[in-house]
Amino acid sequence: MVKLATVSPCYNEEEVLRHSVGRLTALFERMIGEGLIAPDSMMVFVNDGSTDRTWPIIKELHAENRFVRGIDLSRNVGHQNAIMAGMMTAREWADAIITLDADLQDDIECIPKMVREFQAGHDVIYGVKVSREADPFLKKMSAQAFYKLQSSMGVESVYNHADFRLLSRRALDILSTYKEHSLYLRGLIPMIGLPSTTVDDVIGERFAGESKYTVRKMFGLALNGITAFSVKPLYAIFNIGLMFLVIAFCIGIYVTYSLIVGSAVHGWASLILSIWLVGGFILISLGIIGAYIGKIFTEVKRRPLYHVQEILGE
């Protein structure tokens, strides 16, 4: 039997925790009864600097429920870092870890399928969204656009996969050797290269509360994913610069011709347009370069990703 741990990052999730633990408990007991997972399997909740009663509720659930363990981070470090904290802390406790959000919008009926694929020899099993009907329209459209942009930039990832996945202890040990500060797990994990497969994930409605993954946070994750794994934006600047040179050359030919035939008209429209166009391109270029320099700045400091201040059930 597989000793399984689920890892769920939590930021202000007091409204959904008890409901989620109840659903996972019923699933765990069923899987134990089927001989699929070991009786000492666990669900690990990572408190990512919540400002509500998330951590007190995790402590209460730990006292009430034999499956529940908790990890309390000293401050809010973000979704990706909280997942990493949970995985790296729990990897000594289990044969395999499944990461999923605490609201359980991912289909938890995929968990038994993931465990069976793990038993079949796969080290990484991705939950791939086959339906996003429960997602808001803006989130659905922005996610689809991001996956396509990411693919065009050459970032290796699994299409329509977020952070619902199973990793074996062997995969986790390899993942622990990656020392990036700006984590983008959806790009890092495919680089591990161990046997992998997918299961279909149908997104459900959130039980209560609101998603803490705002549009701003999703945009930040998308930017991090591209700048951490692709240099194509830098080459794009170079290529656009060449295009501007070609345009300037053509304009030069036209101006010279106009002067020769005497049809040149002195005006400000073309001049102003050129200034704004070139000026805008320069500012965008500086922003892209700045994003890469900023990433270098944070990486070279080698600061810890997180600090664990309390562990329940160690």
C-alpha cells in the first residue's frame, strides 16, 4: 500500500477547511478500505501567513482528525513557495505527495487514479483540466491565453495543468536540488524527466469564500513563468529593432524621393507618430530587460524561500 500525503497551501481559508477535510477524510477512509493507501496516510495543510482563523482551525482539526497535519509558515510567501514548503517538509513522511488547493475545486476522485498510476510506475502524474465550466469567464479566457503564450515562448509545460499533481519521493528528491528563488513549479517539474502521465480533472464550484488567486497574482505567475524559462522576449526585442531599422530605411528612401521631386510637405503628424512609436518600444524593451535583471537580482541573494515556525504531527 502507498503511504500518501496530500499537501494544500492555505491563505485565509477558514470558510472551506472543515468542509474540505470532511471530503478528504471520507475519500481516505474509502481508499484505505480498498487497500489502495496505507492507514497512516495524511493530509498536510500549509498555513501561508493567513490573517484569519486558518491556523487555529488547522490545529483544531489536527486534534480531532488522525489524518490532519499542519505546517505554519512565519509569514505569507506566496502560493508556489507554500506548496514547495509543504512538499519539502512532508517528503520524508510519505511515498508520494499530491498537491491540491484547499478549496478542493479540483476533482478529488482523480486521487485514486493518480495512486494507481503511481503504482504502475509513474513518478509524476498531472491533473489536466478537461472542463473549466466552474471558472469565471475572465479566469478561463486568461488561462487559455497564457498557456498558448507560454507554449509560443518555448516553455515546457503540460497544457491546462495547474498545481494538482502527484510526485513520488524520488521526484521530490530531484526537485529539491533546484534552487530557484522565483518558483514556477509548472515549468520546473517537467524538467525532472521521470516517467509521467496525466489524469482528467473536471473543475468544480468552490464551496465557500472567494479564490485568493487574483488576476494580479495570475499575471505575476505568468510573467514569472515566462522570464524564468524563456529568453525569447529578449530576442524579440532584437528582431523588432531590426524591423525598425528596415522601416527607417524605407522612410529614408521615401523622404529622399520626395525632396528630389519637390513633393515634400513639412508636417508634424509623422514626426509625432514616430516619436511615440519608437519611444513606446524603447520603454517596453527597457521593461522586459528590467524584468530579467530583477530576476537575477533576487536569485543571486540566495535567500530562503520560507521559514517554518510550527509543525503539527511531525
